Amino acid sequence: MAGLSGRTVRDLRRESRSAVLQRLYVDGPMSRHALGPATGLSSGSVSNVVAGLLAEGLLEEAGVVGADVGRPRRLLRVRPDSGRLIGVDIGETRVRVELFDLAMSELARAERPLGPSGYDVTAIVGQVADGVAEVLRTAALSPAELLGIGVGVPGIIEHTGADGAVVHGQTIGWDAVPLERLLREATRLPTFVPCFIDNGAKALGQAEMWFGAGRGAPGAVVVLFGSGVGACVVTEEAARGRAVEWGHLTVRVGGRRCRCGARGCLEAYAGAEALVARWREAGGRPSAGGGEEQALTDLLAAARPADGTTPDPVAGSLLAETAAYLGAGLSDLINLFQPERVLIGGWAGLQLGGAFLDRVREHALAQALRHPASRVRIDLGRLGPDAVTVGAAVLPLAAFFATGGRRPAPTPDQPPAWRAAVEGRLA
């Protein structure tokens, strides 16, 4: 029965379970007594919800805490082994698949470098399917035991009815690729196991906001700096973040050709792929056959040699110019969204590290408006190169909590008997 608000008793029960699970996950362990003010629920509602979650094995006791008056209170937490999640990063140099428990402890991992075909859709889907099968086999887990799979991928994600998530990845040559349908067909996931696909920068942003350097900030911009550049903007209005195609902001009219086909994009100057290409054009000699990550390592070593030899002025100049472009791009984000934090992640951003960050910070703060610049903090992300897989796994985790911890019921493969009988009469 629905109340005046239109919410049924079932809705209220689900919301109460969701509130308890999320609060314990984010801030636990906590006592029943502390859960009341933390969730806004009455003590009776907390007791009922906790009793149900304990009986289902989603919660467990985690010790006791002393009380000023009365008996010590028992602490509760979300049980780490009560669910399994898979996070997938379809990245710029490799496909990474990781299996996690609910505490985000890694249980198994599989990595596949991008082959000569690069972002060929069939090859990528096969790599993801192989990786999923490998981590499930390593953990001796059935696909039906998963709470879901999350996938981070470059591009704009459109959610359709028939094909699920469709990827528009102009820089990687994907035009309306029905990735969700293709992955379901390749992995043979049961229909009741959800698959969530979102932009890789948004997955990185979710990871940093849930577990990393963005934790506790009401607003942040999380930048993915790799072969290309992207960003996730988290505000009070978009608490789960939204991906923005920041890398395709025009920074020089009629400038260098970008991977997207346009000219003068930020990515054409500040992405690692463009940075390495510009070094080669200027006579730089990265290791033969080493790939993009090794080439960036070589460039950094040339600009800042550890053995005390003379730095390569061309490499140093390119790094300085790239820092200026990134700083200018960040100043736009700071002016537009006025975040409390800007966090730089991605394999290239983390590889270049703190010394490069100082220059980026200097340029960004110098060009942003004084008031938002005075309030923002610019740092590196904390979760390392695996952050996208962690953030991708947050997609099914958040959905699981939103349902109040209810697993979707398996659907029968065969239609009910009455349907066959009725359809037989109509034939």
C-alpha cells in the first residue's frame, strides 16, 4: 500500500536497509546505537533492519566498544565475503580484470595487453571475456555468485533499451558499439547478474571519491591523464559524478590534429600519446618496441636524469609545455565547477608524479579566478594504476546497496507452461 508520498511499505523498508548498509560500509564499524542518528532511523527500525541483515549474512559483529553508561555496545560491519564483484578497465595500453570482495580486497586478477589490432571491438570483447573467465576460475566461483560486473571504457556511454550500454568512442574508432550486449554474449553471464558500463574517467572518479583522495570532499574534479585526458566532475547536484570530454576542449585554434579528428584539442598537446609523438618529432629516441608507457618513462628520464648527466633540453621543454597546457585546462575546470579538490590520476599522471604536479598546480592556480583558486587543492590520486577497476566495481556495489542488499532473483530459462499452451491455441 502506498502512502501520501507514493512510497510503499516495501520502498521504505528498502530505503532503510540501504541507509544502514551504506552508512556501515562508509563509516563502519558502528553500533546499533550510533546507527540511529547516522541514518535518521528510529532505534526500532535500526534493530529490525540489522536483525534482517544479520540473518541474511550481509552484516557481522566486529567487536565491542565501551559505553559511559550501561553495557558495552556491539559493533557491526558489512561482511566482506557476503558478495563478489568484478571491475574491468578497458584501458589505453591493456585490459585489466579484477575480482573483489565487498571490502574491495583483490581476490584475483587478469591482464591482457592491447594487441596489434588495438581497440578492435571483437578483440577487446574477447580479452574481457577471457579475463572474467580466468578470475572466476582462479577463485573457484560461479558467474551466478557475482553481484555484478562494472566496466570502465573510453568514450560517451548511451543507455538504450535493446542493447543496454552503447559506447560512442570517437578517439578509439568506436561508433555506437553495443558493448553491453556483446559482453553478455561473450561472457555468458546469467541474465540476472547486472552489467554496468561507464566512462573510465568516471570510474576513476568514483574510486577516488569512495576510497581515495576525494573521500569526504563535497565537490571534486578527478582527472584521468593517460594516452588521452578526461575528467569526472563531482558536485552536490551530481554526487555520483559525471564524465566530461575535457580532453577535447580546444586550446589552440587550428592546432595539432587530435585522435578525435579535430584540431587543437587539449588531448593533442597534453595526452601522453601526443607528448611522446612530439618528442619523437623533435628527435627523441624512446626504447624500440617498448610501448607508450616505456616511451614516457624514457622521456622523463631524459628530462630528469637520475645519474647526474646533462638533461635533454627538448624533453624538459616538452614536459614544461605539457604542464602549462594541463594547468590551463584545469583552470577552466576550476572556474566552471569551483571544486574543493582536483585530483590527477591515470598511469601517465602517476608516472610523471609530484615534480610535474608542482608545475601543473602553478599554472592552474595562476590562471584560475582568485576566489575558486584560493579554495581548491590540487593533488595526485591515491589509488594507483588500479583505480579504474576499483571504480568500475563500485558500479554494481552502489546498485546493490540501492536495492537494500537484495540480490536479483534468477529468472527461469524456460517460459511458464501456460504460455506454451496458450500460444499453441493461437497458432
